[in-house]
Amino acid sequence: MEQRTDLLEIIKYINPAELDYQDWVNVGMALKQEGYSVRDWDSWSQSDIGRYHAGECERKWRSFNGSSAPVTGGTIVQMAMDRGWEPERGYELEWDDTISRDGIVVDKNWIEGEEVQEPRHWDPVQQLIQYLETLFEAGENVGYVTRSWKNEKGKYVPQDKGNWDRTAGQLIEALSHCNGDIGAVFGDYDPEGGAWIRFNPLDGKGVRNENVTDFRYALVESDGMEIDKQNAILRELELPIACLVHSGRKSLHAIVKIDAADYHEYRKRVDYLYDICQKNGIKVDTQNRNPSRLSRMPGVMRGERKQFLVDTNIGKESWNEWQEWIEGINDDLPDPEGLESVWDNLPELSPCLIDGVLRKGHKMLIAGPSKAGKSFLQIELCIAIAEGKNWLGWKCAQGRVLYVNLELDRASCLHRFKDVYKSLGLHPANLQNIDIWNLRGKSVPMDKLAPKLIRRAAKKDYVAIIIDPIYKVITGDENSADQMAKFCNQFDKVCTELGCAVIYCHHHSKGSQGGKKSMDRASGSGVFARDPDALLDLIELETTDALMKQEENKAVCMACKLYLDAHYKWQDDLSQDDLLSSVQMLDYCKARLDKWQMKALERQIDAAKAQVKQKTAWRIEGTLREFPKFEPINLWFDYPVHRMDESGALSDIQPEDEKPLYLKAAEKRKENAKKNRERKLNEFEIAFQNIEFDGREISPVELAEALETTQKELLSWLGTGKRQKKELREKFEKYTGEDGKMYIRRKGAQGAQNHSDEQCAQF
């Protein structure tokens, strides 16, 4: 109820009579979004005596059915601030309020007006020519309206859509020969109503937004303050104004350079422009947003006053130059400090969260390929911090941690935590130190997530926030350095606002990773690797059959030992070597366990062997900003946890792309030789079988011809001096037939005469 009282006090600073229709509607939408009643909106709206209609608020209220981008209480707060209200008067901003002082250049309470005088020497034709030459190219179509009518409120408005069939060049040419009669070129206008002109070029087919050919300019108009103050603020803001026109009444029309590539960019830039103007005291008429909008035409009369060109090409040269200047006005960056002043009183370094790797308040990235168990690795880290235990051999400071789950459904995530606790053999003594924020299906881009995260974590005293994985919240092109720099800046905001570490994971790029440095393996822009204070990178190691046999041996020994410990009162009468031998352990068990016990043990052994087959080997390398580089860490991913390689068996394995060139060459030669042997054996057997099927003895001469080689070469394959033909010698041999000639037969055949029906054939 306290918040409602505050907002209802704040709304008193906003006079509904000063608002246009859209702003009045926005106030209603914001009130409904924040939980207020239609009576609150209706009561406030009654202050606008001239426009208030009973029942209108209630009818409109029913149409507010929610939005993906709702208008919030921040809109009301900003409106009140624009009218002099200060937050210090008692309103406590909510976390979702997006109120900023960025872009404020002018203090409207202290700005001095800059007088605007009508031209002494009135030359209407020259005024209009200068306007056209400033805004248009000669071949561009110009839209204008000269006919007007007086509406029920006594205001002159355009009577029709006007004309759009002539180019700026044609109009300028006609004006140059009109002898001062603008009506002869544009058509006669009512001097009481004035005339209008469109400031963006058209395609000559109409005057709608889709007929605009270049989104070049936008209109800034306000009649909520004196002309001289409008003039002063517009100039103080350094707006890139192409033409500044006096409307002949209470406002100036600033034709501002927008230079948008398309309608979408035009809308974004106009919203930004209007926001800056509003913050600096110019109550912009937001109905002028459209690129095909009409503005007042200079060089004509409007009652007793002139519509005239005040100035051209003032302020910054372009939109980009102006926007860069505006964003640099209020950078809220700290001032440089002299090293001498702090040399003898240096600030304390942030304490370590992970000894020798990461400090509190810093950022860490864990990068690796799919199936590396990165999520399990982060869950292990959560548990290590919560319990104050070691993680991958590093001591972790104990504290509270938030795990932001963006990928798993809630049940799977919670089960994972319990599975990891059990596999690590840890008693869950400090579960109160782990909070899990499940956002699968509800994640938003990081720039939107960061403020919501900060709001929820503000009073929780987290020492670390783990975000898993970041691809779910990436905004922009992953390969764009500037876009990814903005994305990573969101992590800085979280660290700075909460004083905790932010830890997140990312995937490797495609292709082989072994030959790359650890900081170059993460997918996308190099910003990912260079932004965090600590980078831990995982790469898979290719295990050998011998190594996996060794791991299987360990698993069998452990299964035997655990079973004996649990089911058999055994004396530790085996030597240390026997305890490490699966053969000796199994022999020991068979000699002491009965049939049913052995069957139970064998089931456990089978399960242990199956688990070994699922194990994968990994190496972690690091790039650290605050600490010396550590030696690579080798570990096994034994689902669902990672275990250190205590034996050192993985230390000698090199990723494929990290092998020396001479080893690669040797392995290539060996592989080619093996392929060549297999090819020769295959060709030999095919040629042999083709002759063998004919039921004749096989002569080396004919077999050599079938293999497109020489008899001498063929016989050498079956000799004793060619080690590379070992496979042939194991299957085939030479022998002398009854005719005294040399033949070839399969090994094991008895005599040439027995070959005719079985293996051999005479050529």
C-alpha cells in the first residue's frame, strides 16, 4: 500500500491537460500494470476539464489486456521528473523502473531564452527556395498542402492530402519565375490557416509512410513553452537541425537529420530523439513521429504572423556525430587518479573464491565441446563453494551461490544436484547455501536478464552466480566483437552491483581444437576469451586400448575389494601388487566366496566394466589474469562427476593437433603402410580365388599377371625377407608340384593333387 500512496502522490505533478492522447493512455496502462484501479486514473483525469468525458476511462481500461512490452510505473515517474519532481521527495524506485539521467544537457529551470525575430526583409520565395534546396535533391518529389479548413475547435487543419507529383527541381524552377507569387506555383492558400509541406522525399505515388523514399528527417515540435526557450534548448542540445521554421504561432518546427536506413531504424532513432528532447524540457508532440508528416511551410502567412525560416544547418553535422556527443555528456565514469596518491596505501585485493584461479567479484568462463559435462562441472563447483570443499584440487571459499539454470527442466536440474552430491560422497550439510533459478522456457536476453538478476540477488549475499549456459541469453551476432563486448558488459554489471563472481560456460567452435591455444577455442568472437578474468578450457583426450584396459583393471580390483569389505571377513593377506591385479583379486575371491556370492560379485564387476567404457578423458588448461598459469589438469568424466587423474596415466596423452610433426609423419607412414598391406592382401586373395574356383593348380606366373606384378616380386612377398608381407605368409605358401614347377597354395593344404578339388588350380 505504501507504493500506491507514493505513485498517487507522484501523479499529482502531471497535469493531464498538458498531455496528448497517447501519453494520457500510457498513464492509464502504467497504473493498471502496477495494480491500481480505474478509479485512480479516472480521478486524476478529471483535472482535464476540457477533455474529460465520464465513462471514457473505464471503457479504455478494459482494452488494456497486457503486452510483451508493458508500460510500467517508470513511465509515470519519468513524466513527473520532466515536470520538476525529484525522487528524493519520498519515492523509492522499483527495480523494474528504467529511469536514467543519461542524455540530460539542459537544466530547463536555468536556461535563458534566445529570441527569435521575424525577418525584416521578407522574401517569401527565397525562403521557400532555400528550404527546398536544403532538404531535397532536385529529382526528389515533394509533398505539400495549401488548402485548409477550420475544425470544430476553431483550428485550421489541412483539407486534403495535397500534391506530391512535382520534384524539388521543378518547384524551384517555377518559384524562380513566379514574380513573388507563391500561389502561382503551389496553389493559393488561406492566409488565416497557412500552408504545410512534407520534409521527406516521396515516390510520386502518394503521401503515406510507404511512399517515403528516404528516411532522412524527423520533426521536433513543441508548443508547451515560450518560443525563445524552445530556440535556446534546441541549440543547446546541438540537434543536427537541417531547417528551423517558425510556425507562425506558439512553436518552432525543427527538421532534424535522422539519416535512417529504413523505417525500422527511423522509428528507433525518432524514439531516441524524442526521449532526449523530453529529458531536456522539450515536450515533444509525439503525433509527429511519422516520416510522411506535414510541417509548416516557410514563406507564407498565418493570420497576422509569418511562417518563416529561422535558420538552416545548425547543431551537429550528422545524426551519428550528435548521438555520440549526447552519449558522452553523462558518462558517469570515474575520474583518473594519480598513482602517487595511493602508492603507500594500496587497496586490498579481493579475496580468493577459488584459490589461485578466481577472486570474488571477478568473472570466469568455462569453455569446452559438447558432452564434456560442463553443466556437471559447474554443479560440482556450486557444491564445492557451498560446502567449502575442493574443486578440481583447488580450495574454494565457502559461501552462498546462485545457479541460473537456463537449459534443464526443473526436475532434471534438481536431480542432478542430488546425483552429484552422492557421487562425490559428500554429506549435504549446507544446502541452504545453494539457490537455483530455473528459467528454462522463460529466459530473456542478457541485457534484460541482468537487471532482473540483480534485483533478485541484491540482498542474498551471494559469493558467486553461475549462469548455465550463455548461448540461451546471447544478444547479437556471436562473431561480432562489438556486439559480444556489449553482451559481456552485462556480466560486469552483475559483478559490480552485487560484488560477487560470475561464472558461465560456452561451447567450442567447430573443428579440431588441439592445435589452438586454450583462449582461442571458444566459439564466436575472441571477446569471449579475453573478457573473463579466468578462462578454464576443456579438451578431450584420445585414450588408448591399453589405458582403458588399465582403468578396467582398477575398476575390477575396487569392485572385489568393496564386495569383500561388505560381505566377507577377510584378512588383508594379499600383497600390494596383488591388490592392484584383477587376476589375483578374482582368484582370491573365487577361492573364498561361494557360488552365489561370486555371481553377485560378477554382476558388480560387469557394472564396473560398463561404467569404465562410458568414461571419457579430459584436460583443463587455463588463462588467468590475476594468477600465474597452472599446469594442465587431467581428469576423467565418470558420469555424473569429474575425477582427477591421480595415477598420471593421462599426462602423456597429447591431443592430435599438438603432436610434434615428426610423430605425425611417422604415424602417417605407418597408417599408409597398413592400408597398403591390407590392399595387397585383398588383391592377392581375390586373384587367388578367381583361379581357385576353376579347380586348377595356381602358378606364380599367372597369379603375378593377374596382380599386375612380376613373378619375382610375388614370390618375394611369400619369402622371409619382407616383413611388410607378414599377413600373406601367414595364409599362403610356395610349394613344388609333381611336375617340378613352382605353385602357390593356402597354408594347411596337403600336396598338389589334393588341391584340385579344394584350394588350387593349375593355370
